[in-house]
Amino acid sequence: MTRVEAPPPPPVSEFFDSNAYPGETAQTAVTVSTLTQTARDVIEGAFVPIWVRGEITDFKSHRNGHWYFCMRDRGSQIKCVVWNRDQRSIPAPPDDGMQIAAYGRLTVYPTRGEMQFAITRLEAEGDGLRRKALEITRAKLEADGLLDPARKRPLPRHPRVIAVVTSLDGAALHDIVAVVRRRAAGVRIVAVPASVQGDNAREEICYALDQVNRWGKADIVIVGRGGGAHEDLSAFNDERVARAVAACAAPTISAVGHEIDISICDLVADHRAPTPSAAAETATRTRAELRSELRDLSSRVTAATQSLIGGGDQILRRLGREVATNASSHVLHRHASVKQLAARLHALSPLATLARGYAIARSDGGATLSSTDAFAKGMAFDLVVRDGVVSARTEGVEKSA
Amino acid sequence: MTFEERLARLEAIAAELEGDDLELARALALFEEGIENLRAASEELAQADVRVQKLVERVDGTFRTVDASE
């Protein structure tokens, strides 16, 4: 009996060879999407995020908010992207030609089948990005006229209330208080607390400046902090902080405590001081300076009055000296003497001089006649005495030798 | 009047006294005013205290200052 062979199993389709892995044969070819997506999975799995350095070319800020560019060196290039959400930690978009170090993850962009380096941190050689960010902010403020030298207001000569926007536990406040104590009299320092570094610094400085404005009693506002590293000063390079400084009702001194770099705050403030101590010195005159200012004014007032009254009366000259002495050191430290002296000055004033028996000769026109040259025989004139005016006539004129 | 205003006023008084064609009565009045301003300014300068305070905002948006404990 012939054994009837069982028929062979029908071939699975020509296109589905169960023994071949996907893509091994034409029959098992994978789709393009499978290829690129697999490539992506493999590359992403093979690389941890790393720093890569190179030069930037073809930078484009797309209207979808993402940045696209190439990084290259002499032999190779790689396409790069910085997603919108990752740009916040980067001070400014880089420019073509910048040498950068970028931190990111290598991936594949399936749609184009291209390798792509997705960057989350970016640093330019020579701190280029931070400088560029400063330039951008500066340009904006300049466009709004906030850097115009004509905006700069003079400081009051003798402020009574100095508001200090800074951290309560920082060195800045301490330094300012020490300097003001040494120099100035009758000054109130009002600290307005704000963090000066860290994530909240911008908001807190803006808020403190706003408080000072709403309070409205400061004659001068010092905003600043002691020295520190670059990162620590970033709040003072912030556009909003700069605008808050510009919006201050009272004249401002920026004291960001960095001798070398000028912060945006420094540019906007009415005055810039390299350190908080220097700000306190700018804000206050020493007593000696103010004294000498008063002395000069008193000399001018008395000298001018004396020359108006005319004649050989030495009293006013003496008076001028005494007012000058009044403004000098020992008297100023002793209230009682000042008052006493003021009483004496009053007694020595020209009115009091008349009371003591002096008279002032005056022409019809009211001019003081202080020289024989002003008289002619027969000329009528007035004598101003303590309690009125006497009409007089010139009998003769004789010049003293 | 603030110290600033007094200095400015003194400046103006000095300038006017130094000018020409001044009525005597006016000159005397200016002098008196000048002396008064000098006296007041000197007194203000003699106040030696420096106060250190902290600005505190109340819930209703008004402010008070409290002495800072250094």
C-alpha cells in the first residue's frame, strides 16, 4: 500500500518568513519610521547627557520658539536644538561663530532621520552669553530712555532719611551704617529687606523698591549688596530690577559691590558706587564739608550786607568772622553756644546797629551814600535812624586825608 | 524748611545782596533772614544721632519703622 504523503504545509506567504528577523530579507523589510525610531532608542540609550564643545553656525530662532543651529569643528558637525522650555537657564541666544560648550542628549529626529543634539545648558567662551544678555537688556533700557544722562538726579546735600534696599544680614547694611555713623549727623537709615541673591532676589528687590515708593519718606535710596561672584550679582542685571530702580521717586545710588563690572542697576541709578561703603559716602557729606559750606555762605551774606551799608563800621566784618566761627567745629557740637551766638548775631545786625546810634545816609533815590563823593554842597538827603527818617541838607564836604 | 532748602535760600540771599540797586530796607530784611537760616542750619547740623530702622508694611498697606536691633 502506498503511503499517501501528507501534503506539505502551505508556505506562509512569501512576504512573511517566520524565521527571518525584521529587516533581514526584502520580505521582512521594516518601515522608515521603525528604522529612525529604533535608531533614536538605541542612541538615546547609548549616550548619557554630555558636554560637547564646538563652534556655532546657522543659528536660527524659529517662530515656534525653539532655537536651531549646528555645532562644528574642523571635521564634523552636528545639528542642535534648544527647546523653548530649556532656554530659560541660558542668558541669551548664542551667535554664529561663538565657541560654546553645550550640555545635552544625543538623539535622532525621526521626521528627518537626522541625528540631533538636544541642548539644555550652554556656555560661551569668555562669558559671551552673559555679556550678550547684558547688551540686550541695556539696549532695551536705552531705547526707553532710561540710560539718558539727563535723567540723573542730583543727591540732596543733607538727606535725613536714607532707605537701604538690601539683605538684612548682609555686609552691605553693616558697612553703610558704619560709614554714616562716622560722617553724618541727624540721619535715619531705614533698611528695606530683600534677598540679593538666589531665585527670589529679583522679585524681592522690585517689591522692596516699590515699598520705598509707597512709603514716600526716603530722601535717598541705596540699593545693593556686598561683593560676590557673577551669579550672585545677576539680580542687579535684571531688566525688571533696573526698571524698578528707574521708577524710584527719590534719587538712587546703586552699590552692587563689584569694582570691575558695571551692573545694569548701576547704569540706571542716579549714582553708582563701587561698594556699599562708597555709596554711604556719596550719600552723606561730612560735617566738616557742610560746616565749610555754611561758613562760605555766612561770609558772603555778611560781606555783601556790609558793603551795602557802607562806611567804616567794623562790626559787620567782625560779625562775618563770628558767623564763620559759629559754623566751625566746637560750636556745632554745643547747641547752647550756637543759640547764644545767634542771639549775639541778632544784636549785632544792621538794625541793631541803628538802634545803638548809627545812622545811614540815603539819597532821594534810596541809594546809600557811603562816600564824600556822593555828596555835593546843598544836596538834600535822608538820614535813616532807629525810629525813622530825617531830612537833611549838605552844608559842606570834606574828604578825610 | 529742610537743610537743603535753607542752603538754597542762603545762596539766593547772598546772590541778591551781592547784586546792584538793592533797597536798604530790603537788604536789611535779607540779612535778618540770612542770619536766621544760618542759625537754623547750624542747629540741624549739630544733631549728632544716627538711627537705624527697618521698614515694616502693615496688612493695610501703611508703613511703620521699627528700630533695628543691631
